[in-house]
Amino acid sequence: MATASNTITCITLQATVSALGSQMVPTDTYVWSTTNGNFVSGTNTLSPIVNAPGIYSIVITNPTSMCTSQASIVVVADNLPPAANAGPPATLTCTTTSLTLEIRSRSLIQV
């Protein structure tokens, strides 16, 4: 079984895909592949790191019996920008020389 640790976002730029549910045999070989994603490292391990959405597949081979097992996982990207709201419209004038912009639960900034 293949799993992914999280979704790739604007903040979380990498994810770990994993076949750790598989029985580990020291002599087995692990080969990950993808046609539309990207590996950062670990393509011959049970838990490589990826940095792009896509379909990731693993083939585990027992070199003694030549039996293979394969699985795939989809890594998704959530690239929606965070919502931003500076409050209602306001106008600077000769008598109104500063405005307070409100940024959600952060701090107040004087302009």
C-alpha cells in the first residue's frame, strides 16, 4: 500500500510518499516512478520525497522469487492563495492623514 504524508501547498513544498505498509525484506528492491510528478530524493527507498503533484508508483521486487508487487498514490497540490481582506474602502484626505488596515488576526499597520 502506498500513502502520502500530506498535500503540497504554497507553504508545504514537499511530501513524503511511502510504501511502509509493505513487509520489508532486506533483499527486496524498491523502484518508484512517475510520469507527471518529481522526486527530490529516495527513488530506491520505501519513502521518497516529492515536490510536485502527480501519480507516483512503486514496484517492489523480491530478487530470489522474482515476485513483484506494485502500488500507486496520487499527490495533490492545493495552490489556492490565502484569502486577504484589508477591510472596507477608505480615503486619505487633508484631514484624514492615516488609516488603519486590519489584517486577520495578525497586527494593525498604520499607513
